Amino acid sequence: MPKLDLNRISMPKQEPLVRAKNFNEVALGYTAEMALAEASRCILCPKRACVDGCPVEVDIPEFIDAVRQGNMRDAVRILKSKNSLPGICGRVCPQETQCEETCSLAKKGAPIAIGRLERYVADWELAQGEMEKPEIAKPTGRRIAVVGSGPAGLTAAADLAKLGHEVTIFEALHIAGGVLMYGIPEFRMPKHIVQTEVDYVRSLGVEVRLDSVVGKTFTVDDLLGNGYNAVFLGIGAGAPMFLNIPGENLNGIYSANEFLTRTNLMKAYLFPEYDTPIKAGRRVAVIGAGNVAMDGARCSLRLGAEEVYIVYRRSEAEMPARLEEKENAKEEGIIFKLLTNPKQFFGNDQGWVTGMECYQMELGEPDDSGRRRPIVKPGSEFTIDVDTVVVALGTTPNPLVSKTTKDLEVTRRGTVVADEETGKTTKPGVWAGGDIVTGAATVISAMGAGKRAAASIDETLRG
Amino acid sequence: MYKILLREDLVPSIHLFKIEAPAVASKAQAGQFVIVRVDEKGERIPLTIADWDREEGSITIVVMAVGATTRKLAQLEAGDYIPTFAGPLGLPTHIEKFGTVVCVGGGFAVATIVPIARALKEAGNKVISIMGARNKDLLFWEDRLGSVSDSLIVTTDDGSYARKGVVTEPLKELLESNEKIDRVIAIGPTVMMKFCSLTTQPFGVKTIVSLNPIMVDGTGMCGCCRVEVGGETKFTCVDGPDFDGHQVDWDLLFARQRIYLDEEKRSLEMWEQLSKSGSEK
Ligand SMILES: Cc1cc2nc3c(=O)[nH]c(=O)nc-3n(C[C@H](O)[C@H](O)[C@H](O)COP(=O)(O)OP(=O)(O)OC[C@H]3O[C@@H](n4cnc5c(N)ncnc54)[C@H](O)[C@@H]3O)c2cc1C
Ligand SMILES: Cc1cc2nc3c(=O)[nH]c(=O)nc-3n(C[C@H](O)[C@H](O)[C@H](O)COP(=O)(O)OP(=O)(O)OC[C@H]3O[C@@H](n4cnc5c(N)ncnc54)[C@H](O)[C@@H]3O)c2cc1C
Ligand code: SF4
Ligand code: FES
């Protein structure tokens, strides 16, 4: 057996202090030499342990082998046969808890950098200019409405179009892409890449109708009554959660959704060239510790903040953000205020936030989530001076669709009830998948759900 | 892209646009709004639906040119296109047979109040309308509002036309008169809505106002439009825009409308410079 090469090739990045002042992509991508070196470490284990960790079962060893052989076209084809959006997944998937966690070399502390190779392959194809189009089955005469153009909707639409169905995506916003466009910042997920992948889906024959708010412009029943044979709901979990503590409506306090939408979708970082403004003050507190919080904090820095805090009620071990994003944030100088929970906000007589009173917390017994429950330390209140606050506690489903669709069962949390294997909801002709079913999760799990639903829709319509 | 079918200047700073948007037109109801973007780098702004024509597939909006976005819109002509026109958003105004309803419209919102007055009248209400403007030159649609009201009172702040004074004066007189008023609907500048609410409060007459905070998506996704009504936080774009005026925290609304004053000024200055240099070319 050849000796294992445990020298995982790291990703070149912009220097922390430089990148903290610009919105350009942080991770620069592998060069051809780096990709070859990394691909060559793969031992092509027959067990294909990595594939088990991949929610859409990409043929990982095969595409890596194609990279190693220099057959880039093959690598693209293998990758895209399972994953229509590799340029996105290669950038934002939490590989460390998926394919790279199950990779045989993970035990030795040096899993193959599958995500980086995936990105390399996608970027290679992009650089060639021309995207290869897969074969499209002959038209079935069936029409499908896909609601929402996030990863779940795009994946379902692409798969259904390849199967010969006529697909229309209805998207509420003026740009397609979902969270990839409005939430995840440019420096992590360049918008031209998202748009290239949206264009790819369009090139399969999918029509994208923007400015179409289902529940308002059309209802699900309108769609079913107007010639659509099936509806797939991929509307995400887009409604922001707030703390519900005193002072939360003061000026300068944003939901992460608003802060990120202004910055990313509306390009407020280019104000006044772009019309939409944003106020990122000098001292910013971001409440929460997921990817969304890291994105809020890192955007604040780039918008000119001097001091940015992550305020989190548990300890670092419980932080839900991807490891890479946590490290990036730290390198850029974001200050983590752990075991800290806001009690109330203070403002000035103009209605602007000036401070935040917090409790010190400690960890008690594990709770339902298995993580240790944070408990208030009595009498521990202290105040942090802030002029901007970004509340990044997570999101819940937006009820616009569920409120206007009869027979569609939702849970108490507002998520749509759907079969895990097929995506079928309680309403005939309606499927759902992605964050609207699971609550806020990941890009790849939304894509997986879109894929499974597409297969089920196809089977039902042909049946 | 959405085509502008018609443009009309109601008064020098208030413009009417008829926009081709069949999907919105097929669903529009009185009191709802659309989100508009005027160009590819533009902001998303909310504008009330002033009228609709389901057969033609068109929506009418009436816009007061105040800042960068509304002034850019004001430069467009019939035949031009705008990139974003999403709606109908928000809940429609609650219409039923209340009895006698006073509809108060101020400034550009006279256009907003017309379809509401019309719907109220169709529902069998007696509709008394009051419209106000700063002066004679800013008045429009007196005839339209008159045609959907049982009676109409017009005021100008400076007395240059009809009755001198502000809309709250005739409103108060009506409440004090023998006429039983069952409901008041007041739409216009925030100050006007606040003072109408303060006027009706002692009389205990339910007063509906249409709030106008800053918005982004208009679909309940961002929370930018949050207001406090009866001590509870509401998202205007999905829970409103109509709310009980007696329960609204007006100071909070005023403060939140001023968040971007500096940026709005900068945008406007930039736009003015650009349009000046453009016209010199
Ligand atoms: C800031 C941020 C950072 C994140 N970082 C990561 C990361 O690094 N890695 C990762 O894996 N995941 C990350 N996530 C999570 C991930 O983005 C989501 O889990 C994923 O996008 C869900 O996909 P979806 O297709 O279900 O929904 P979404 O991406 O939310 O898309 C839903 C789409 O539906 C549209 N829509 C909603 N309602 C309607 C309606 N009524 N009518 C028409 N259209 C409608 C929305 O406008 C939107 O475009 C992040 C999320 C956020 C917010
Ligand atoms: C539900 C609703 C319905 C409305 N209907 C109409 C209408 O029918 N006709 C009309 O002329 N105006 C209407 N408005 C107000 C209109 O949206 C603002 O005048 C417009 O956004 C100003 O944009 P600007 O760039 O021209 O001016 P700016 O210089 O940006 O701002 C001028 C004023 O408009 C407010 N404003 C700025 N940006 C926004 C925004 N994104 N959303 C809301 N308010 C903002 C600010 O508080 C400021 O006081 C409505 C507002 C709301 C919330
Ligand atoms: S488990 Fe790791 S080493 Fe094995 S084939 Fe997959 S990527 Fe290569
Ligand atoms: S405008 Fe975003 S929630 Fe109302």
C-alpha cells in the first residue's frame, strides 16, 4: 500500500486585514497545481466512505479521479449529474460535517478537501465560458410550478426540466437565488456565480417569473387551476425572529435578514452608486452564533465598523457556525462575547440605540438539543455600548403561502408537513422541500429535498 | 419589465402612472400596495394601488416626487419600462357596511382614498370625504373623490381654495355634529394621520390609518417595516398597512422614518447633480 499523504492543501485566502475592508471573495480557490496535488492524495477507497456523507450522493471518488487524470470535462459531467449547483456547494457546504467527516482520511486528521476540489471543478467550467448542457428528455406536456428560487427550487426545477417537463419558477423577489443572493455575502458567495447557475437552470428551459409573491400575486390554488399539474414549494424559512425584549424597535437595530438583504441583495455597500442605504455604526453587536451571525458581523466590518461583537448565550463549543466561518471571523478581528445574553436595549432621545444591557450566563444540564442549557447568573447585568445591533437568532417560515392554501398542513412551528422521502404534502398536487419543511438548515439539504421531490413529481405525473 | 401605459401630472410634483401588470391587476383590492424599483441599481419602494383595471391588466399609482427614487420615476414617460413591480401586497382595507364613514385624504393620498371610499359606498355606507392640501395648486381629484362620496369637504392650509385650515377641523365638527359617525379612515402624511387619530380618540370613533414606514421586501421577510400597535410589534407590510390609529406608537414611527435622512439627502444631491450634467449634454 502506498504511503498516505496527509498534507492537506490549504486554500489561499485574502489577508485578514485586507479582506476585512473589501467585499471581494475571501477564499481564492485552488490553482491547477494545488488541485492536482490534493486530488492525488485521494486513495479512491472502494468503500466510497465520502459518498455516504453527501446528502445528494455525488460520485466523489470518480470526479476526484477525473481531476487527477486531467479530464476536467469528465469531472464536470460526473459532478453535475448529481449536483446542478457545484459552484455554490463547493463554497458554502459544511463539508466538515458531511463528506469530509466520513472520508477515510478524516481519521488521520487530513480528509481530502472535497469541497475545494468541487469548487475548483465548477470554477474551471465557468472559466471555459460555455456550459455543457445535459440531455433533455422529450417533452411530457406536463407543467410544473416551482415556488421559490433558492437551492431547493432551483434543484427541483433543473431536475424536472431535464425529465422533459415544462417548469416555471415563481419568485417573490426581483432576483432569483434565494438566500444565496439576499443572505450569504458576496465575499463568501459571489453573486455572479449564483447568477451563472441560475442561468444554467434557465438554459434547461425553465422560465423564471420574478416579482411573483405566491399567496398574494397568485395562490397555490390559482396555479393548480391554471394548467399546472403540480406545485413544488421551496419558499425557505424567511421570516426573521426577534428577541422580544424592551427597546428592540430602536433605530439601528436590524434583523439579520434586513441587514444582509440591504447589504447583499440591494448592494448597500456600494451606496450611493446603488440607491439602498444601510447604517453600520462604529460599534456593532451581532446577536447569535450561526453562519448568519458570522455573515452579519463580517459585513459590518466591511461596511466600516471599528468594533464588532458576536454576542452568544452559550460557549464557543456550542456555536452552530461552520468552523471555517468562525475562524475567518476571528482572524478578521471580530470579538466573541460568549455566555452573554441581552436583557434590554437603551436609546437616546432621537430613538437611536446606544447600549445593550446583558446578563452573564453559565452552562447547566443538557437541554432537548443535547447542548448544555445556558442559565442566567443572577445579578450579573452589565452594559455594552453599541450603535448598531444585528439580531441573528434564526428564521421561521413565512406564513404567506400556508395561510392562503387550504388543505396544506403545517406544524406548530409553521413548517409545511411533507414526506421526507417524496416531499409530498397533505394537499394533492403539492410537494415541498428545503427550509420550509425542515426549518433553517443547509443549502445541500435543501437541494437534496428538491431532488427527491422532483423524482416523486415525475413518477406521479407519469403514473 | 413593466410598461408604463400612461403618465399624467396631477399637480407639478404629483404624478399618475398606469402600469401594465396583469397579474397584480387581477388580484388588487383597495388599500393594498406594490413594491417598485425604477432601475437596476434602484431601491425597492412601496406605493399604494390607487386604481386597477382587470380587463386592461393595469394598475394606477400616484406618486409624489420627494427623493431620489420617486424623482427618477417622475422622469419616465408612457412607453418606458420599470424593472420591478410586485404586488398586490399588504392586507386590503376592511370593508363592510359600518353606517356612516368619514374618509380623510391628505396630499398624494387623496388618490389612495378614492378606491376605499368607492368600496365603502358600494358596501352601502354613507361616505363623507374630507380632502386637504397645502394650497390650491396641490389639489387634484376633487371630482373623483366627490363622485364616490355622499358629501365632500375640501380644505387648503392657506385658504387659496375652498375652506381655509387643516383636515382635522372639519373632522372635529362632524364628530361634534348630530350625525352619528361609525368609522373614520385617514390616509396621508404621518402627521396628518396622527392628528386625525388624536381628534377622533375623545369621541371613541374607530379610526383606521394606513402606515408608511420604510420597507425593503414588502413580504414579511426583513422586519424593516416594524411598528408598534397596542404595545405589540407588527410588520406593516403583512399585518397592515391599515391599523387602529388610536393604538399606534406615533413617535416610534416618526423616528424610524428618519433612519436614513443623511443618506436620502446624499442620494438626492447626487441625483440632482447627475440630472443637471445630463441635461447640459
Ligand atoms: C446569512 C445566511 C448564511 C448561510 N450560510 C450557509 C452556509 O454557509 N452553508 C449552508 O449550507 N447553508 C447556509 N445557510 C442556510 C441556507 O442558505 C438555507 O438553508 C438554504 O438557502 C435553504 O434553501 P431553500 O431553497 O429551502 O430556501 P431559500 O434559499 O430561503 O429560498 C427561498 C426562496 O423562495 C422565495 N419565496 C419565499 N416566499 C415566497 C412566496 N410566497 N412566493 C414566491 N417566492 C417566495 C424567497 O424569496 C427565496 O428566494 C445560510 C443562511 C443564511 C440566511
Ligand atoms: C405602504 C406604503 C404606501 C405608500 N404609498 C405611496 C403612494 O401611493 N404614493 C407616494 O408618493 N408615496 C407613497 N409611499 C411613500 C413612498 O414609499 C416614499 O415616498 C418613497 O419611498 C420615497 O423614496 P425616495 O427615494 O423618492 O425618497 P427618499 O429621499 O429616500 O425618502 C423620502 C421619504 O420617504 C421615506 N422612504 C424612503 N425610502 C423608503 C422605503 N424604501 N420605503 C418606504 N418609505 C421610504 C423616508 O422615510 C423619507 O421620509 C408609501 C409608503 C408606504 C410604506
Ligand atoms: S473517502 Fe476520502 S479518500 Fe476515500 S474516496 Fe472518498 S474522498 Fe477519496
Ligand atoms: S418590508 Fe420587510 S418585513 Fe415588511
